[in-house]
Amino acid sequence: MPAIGTARKTLRRGIVAATALPLLIGALASCGYGSEAKKEDAPAKENVADGAGKKLSASEVRIGYFPNLTHATALVGLQEGLIQKELGGTRIKPQSFNAGPSEIEALNGGSLDIGFIGPSPSINGYVKSKASNLRIISGSASGGVKLVVNPDKIKTLGDLKGKKIATPQKGNTQDVAFLNWISTQGWSVDPESGKGDVSVVRTDNKVSPDAFKQGSIDGAWVPEPTASKLVSDGGAILLDETSLWPDKKFVITNIIVSQKFLREHPDVVEAVLKGTVKTNEWINANPDKAKATANARLAADSGKPLDAEIIDPAWTSILVTDDPLASTLKTESDWAVKAKLIEEPDLAGIYDLKLLNKVLKAAGKPEVSDAGLGAK
């Protein structure tokens, strides 16, 4: 695996039967945790600032995100009004999603302008639009992915052979990473069916905890806070994906934009990026306050905050970063090709980091790299 960026400060730090699980494959495409996310404005400080200051070139900007701790920049930036402050009179219209494909569909369909999303959906959306609609404009988060197992059944990594391990969705970021890890062990799994030396069971993150408690799965390779939820239900962390990467960093969340919106409203996009850069800085300076803020946003979106036993360990494993860690996205794309989940994509132009680097330079921060995959 390639080296990954420069180090940044880390954050301080229903019931399903086994016979029902195959029906979930391809049907449940969630990357979030909790109840179905609402697509209405959650009560937050961004609404207090609506209409305050000069309106930019657009009257509103529609921003999508997941009710996931790996989307901490969005959760905190929206809830604290840090993004809205930079937009002045241009109003934010936030929308929460539980699935990467639905957010990509909204972006490609013109009902969303900017989105926080994982690398695999970013790649798929870019390729599906034939490089015509999306651009990655910033990083947002690294880490926060763990392999959690039933310690009574699995004590070592070698014990995974013959077991049933969940991932959130076929071809999603965690599914690709797990299939690649399986191949490094010399084991084989059919990427379509998930059958092989390890049974890869594609299971919605909302469903995984109940499936785990019922014994329908023996473990899961999942993002936070689902991983910590499984631990609270008796699971044990067998592997933190961070440990597999040089510098212990890999992209888990990007910020992407519609190319049309970027062309027509670069001032709005730049203002959003000013807000996300300031949000990440605030999170790192105020980790405990930021954790509480993120949990408040999760409660507003899903109807229930996370318990301390879940959010505390989950929060410490996630790193917010402006760096998109572009070389790691290319590695994850190579893994998906190797697993025969996608054909070799042309990723040239998937990044446009000009506005981000302008914002970073103005803030006295180092510029970040697109790993040779930037728009001309």
C-alpha cells in the first residue's frame, strides 16, 4: 500500500434470522446507523444564521451527508453553524442519507449540490457519469473502520476461515477492503455471491447488531459507530483497518460536488470549504465539545443520541482531515478492480482541489495533493 499523507491530530479520540440475511444482499444499502435518516432540516445553529450577511451567487446550497461519525465534519459543521457562517445569506439546505448510491443519484440527478461520501461511491458516481458530473473537492475523515467478532467463535485472524462476516453493502468501501484483506490471506471469495473460504454477508449497518446478537453473523467489518455498537453487545475488536495502512491513514469520507454547481457557483463552493476547514480545526481544538455536538446532530437526524459506551470509543478512532488522501482512493479503486467488482476506471480528473488549496493557503496551512488525478 502507498504512503498516506502527513500525520494530523486525531480526534480525542428488527431481529434478523439467518435465513433472512441473503434477502438483504443488494436490497439494503445503508452506511449509517440508527433509524432511517430524515431529509428535513435538523434544529441547529445553521438556521439561526440563515439570511445573515450578503448572499452569494446562489440563494441556497443543498448539502448531503450520512448520520455517521465518519461524517463528523458535516455533523459538527452544520450543528455549530460553522459552515453557514461562511455562506452569509446563502442558506444551507441539509439532507441526510443512509446509502451512498442514493446520495450519488441525488448529485447526478441535480437534487443535491455538495455531499460528504465514501471513496467507493465517489468512484462509482464519477465513472457512472462518464467523468462529467462529479468532482472530489476535499477530504473529510480517515479511519473509524474495524473488524469486530464473536470472541467465543473467533480468537485469531486465522479463525475467520469458514465464518460469516458482514460488510455494509456489496462493493462499498468496507466490502472492498475486506475482500482485499481476504485475498492477502490466500483465501478466495466470489465477489458477487460472497461465498467462499469466508462467507461475506452484505448486511445493512442498522441490521448488523441484531444479526450479531442472534448469531446470524460471526462478526462484521464495519465503520463507526456500528463497530462500537457491536463491541457493546459483546463483540471484540480483532482488527482496526487503520493498522493496515502506512502512516495509519486512509480515506473514509470525501467531499464531492456537482461539476455544474462548481462551474456556476465557485464562490459558494469556496465558502463551504472555508467552513469545513474551520470545522475540522474546531473539532481538533475542542474534541469533547465536538463529540457532544456530533451526537446532538445524530439525535436530531435519527431520533436518538448514541450512548457513551458507543460514542466514546468510536470518536477516538476517527481522524478529521482536509487532505483527501488521494493515493489511498486510488489503492481502494485498484482493490475493487482486483476483486472484479468494477472494471478498471479512468480516474483522471476525479479531483479538483484548487479551491481547497486556495482556502488552506489563506489559512496558513499546507496544500494537499491530488496524487496526479486532478482536473486540468
